[in-house]
Amino acid sequence: MNLPLFIGLRYTKAKRKNHFISFISLISMAGIALGVMTVIVVISVMNGFNKEFQQRMLSTVSHATISAFSGDHLTDWQQAIEKVTKKPEVLGAAPFIRTEGMLQGYKTEGAMIQGVMPELETEVTEFQNAMRYGALDDLQAGEFNMILGVDLAAHLGVGPGDTVTLYVPEFRTTAVGVTPRLKRFTVTGIFEVGMYEYDYKLALIHLEDARRLLRIPKGSAEGVRIKVNDLMQAPKIARDLAPELDGFYRIRDWTQEHVNFFKATRTERMVMFIILSMIVAVAAFNILSTLVMLVTEKQSDVAILRTLGMSSSQIMGVFMVSGTLIGLIGTAIGTGLGIITAININSIMQTLEGWFNTEFLSKDVYYITEITADLRSADVMMIVSIAFGLSILATLYPAWRASKVEPAEALRYE
């Protein structure tokens, strides 16, 4: 066996006269394990949150949107749909009209009103699969039917068959003065997509009903929503579609529509990773303290080894082996615990909620009410590499100090 490796392992396993050094070694090992586990779990949960949010949000919003450059309504949206659907990457396209309004049932609440064509809407969103009652086909032109999010319906105190009054920010002049435009709708469906923002703030009506209510020219729409076959390739596909639209339309992908949110989550993930890595760094540099004390305790041993012919580099190797082993064991334990915790995080959270009789993620506060972890091997490898690298780095100074021990000075009083 390599001599520095052999002696380094013996120093690590041997019972020491100074039990405080052994205690500090265990603390260092436990600190690295806890730090690695924490980083793996937190990063995995943040990955899971982002993934779940994207899936839920993009099941109800468009992957890309076509609108007029002038900001006016599209009068030839059928032509735009015909052009983009020729591309194999485009799975579907549908027109829409969007406005804000006030809904009045037993209570009153502001909402986003979205006019859709049911026969085309199923090609670009998952509303049909999210219906708890009714179907998108219940929206018929001229019948002024409405489909509400489940939380919005609950707040208004209405259900299928009830009527709600919609007030839109379009004013008209009458004999009694200026009044807002309003229309009574019949609730024919309830949907639940699992995101409070949409379940509480979104209402669907037929495109023609929205056009008539807002007095938009016949055959016009606010824009066209597109669904593509690869969500993450939507920006590239949108850029490729732009030349096909002859420059008369503006096309934006989902990353542009929600750019602030996704920039914020990426920044938050990076900052959180750096902050949590400090836990690992503090624990790793505890190894430095342990080895400094070990070098002090073993000065006479080092001196004897030097007189027997061991070189300075071999002495360095002895203490680097000892410190690296502490970091390796701590990293391995932390990685195992982190992976197990990340995989079972949802069950753990449910158990804790049961014990404390509370709800950690209230749906009226958070977008996602269930914790899911997206464990990625690349993240685990990076965390392990950083933890192990810091452990090795922490051994350099004590090992160098040991290599500079002078045998005559160390053995003077022996």
C-alpha cells in the first residue's frame, strides 16, 4: 500500500489521546453531510416547482402568440392560422379575445375574461381536460354562456345553471348618463387547472360573444395562440415562424410573455445555491481546524517519520488523506440522505402537516400547493464535486504546515 495513504488511514481510524479532535472530526463530517443534503433537497424542490409551474401555466396559456404590429385587432386571423399550421412543429392554433371585467353573482369579483373558439381551443390548451363540470362545447355563439374557474365560482357563490352579470370597461352614453357595458351570462361549466391564479381569476366565453360585447369588428380577434410540439424550443420555433408571416404580424413566445417570472426563478435558484453552498464551505473548513490540531498532536510522529526518510510531499499526503476521508464520508452520507429526502419530500411534508395540523402551502398564497422534487443527476454531481473539492482544499494548509515540521525542534523535549 502507498505509505502516505496507509498512515493517513491509520490516523483517521486510530483512537486519539485528545478526544476533542475526534469530536471536531465528527462535527465536520456531520456538517458536510447536512450541507450536501440541504443543497440537494432545496435545489431539487426548486427544480420541481419550476417544472410544475411551467406545466400548469402553459397548459392554459399559449406557447406563442401572434398579434398585429399596429396593436389593432386581427381581421385576417384565419390566414395567420393557415400559414403557421403548415409547419410540422405547430400542433395547433386558435384565435382569442381577452379583456378585464367585473363579475357579479352573490358576490362581486374582478376577473380576466377570455373569448375562445371551443373547436380550436382544444388544440392549444388543456381546458377540456380540466373541466369539473360541463365542456368547452357548451360555449355556443349568441347564447352568452360562461365557464368559470372553480375558485372564482365558489367566491361568486354560483354554479352550473346560475347567471352572472359581466361588467366590462367599455362605457356607453345613455339618457341617464355614462354607464358601463354589461351582459348577463349563464354558467355552463366549471374548470380546475390547479393554479390559483387561473382558477380564481379566469372566465371563458365564446369568441363571438366577446366580440359583440366589446363591439369589435365582425370576424376579428385580438390575436392567435399557438401550441408547439416542444415547449422548450418555442423561442426558436417562434423565430422561424416570423418570416412566414410576411412581416405583417408580431409573434411572441411564452418566455417573452412571462420573462420577469422566469428570470426571477433562475436568479433565485442561483442565489439559493450559492447561499446553501456556504453551509458546505463552513463545514469543510472545520476540517482545517481538525487537521491543524491533529498536526500539533502528531508533531513528534511527523518528526520521527522525517528522520526515517519520508519526504515533505509524503508528509503532506498523510494529512491530506486524513482530511479528504472525512470530507468523502460526509459527502457520501449527505448525498444519500439528500436523494432519499428529495424523492420522498411530498410524503414527508404531508406527514409534517398531519403532525402540526397545518397547511404549509395555502393555495390562496402559493401557485403550487404540493411540493414536488425534480432530482437531476447533473445537479447532484455538481454539488458532490463542490463539497469534495472544498474538503480537499481545506486540507492543504494543515498538510503544508505538517511538511514544514523540523525534526530537531519537534523532538527537543521528547
